[in-house]
Amino acid sequence: VILPKSVTLEEAVNNCGVVSTLFSTAGLEAMIIGRPLIIFNLGTEIEGYAWWPKYGGGVYVSTSESMKEFFSSAKTDATFLARIISDQKKFLDDTFANQGKAAEAIVSFASMQSAMTVAERNS
């Protein structure tokens, strides 16, 4: 499917059942949104850029046969995609801090540092 330029990445991912990429950060966004992710592993250099499947962040597919197996499992095993999504969620929880709340974390840290500085001056 080729989408018009006006469609955002978030809209496209939200309307997909499964997302595939080589090594784009679109894969990370897909995992955050809760879509199963396929990384086309066409060579060892891909694993250097898209290392996530090694740790549960999606799955590598390297041949047309493995792609067929993926979709066959998705069709015949009702829990297949749910397990992938669960593994991806665990990967994100274990790997990335302050998901979607980085600005809040920075403000909180700066406030804490400021309060500590004031306390040190007053002691």
C-alpha cells in the first residue's frame, strides 16, 4: 500500500495489523503503539542498526520462507501476535526510560538539582 504524503507515520501505523521495516525508528514507534514488528534482516549490517529483535523488540525475517511462516503462525495461532506484542512491551519497558515523558523527567531532575543547590547554600 502506498499512502499519500499527508498521512502521518502514527496514522499509518495505527491502521496496520503488522509493521515491517529494515531499521527505521518507525519500528520503535510501531512497538510503542502496540503493533507487531517485523525487521527484514537482509544482512548482518541490519542487526547493527536494528538490534531490537535480539532482545524481544520485534522479530527478524530474513527469507521469503520465514515471512510465510510468520504469517502462517499469525493465522493459525491465536496467541502468536499477542506474544510478540507482549515481548515488545517488555523490551520497551526494560530498555527505554521515561517513555513519552522525557520532558517531565528533565524538569523534575532540574528542580531536584536546584533544590539541592539551595539547600547546600543554606547549610
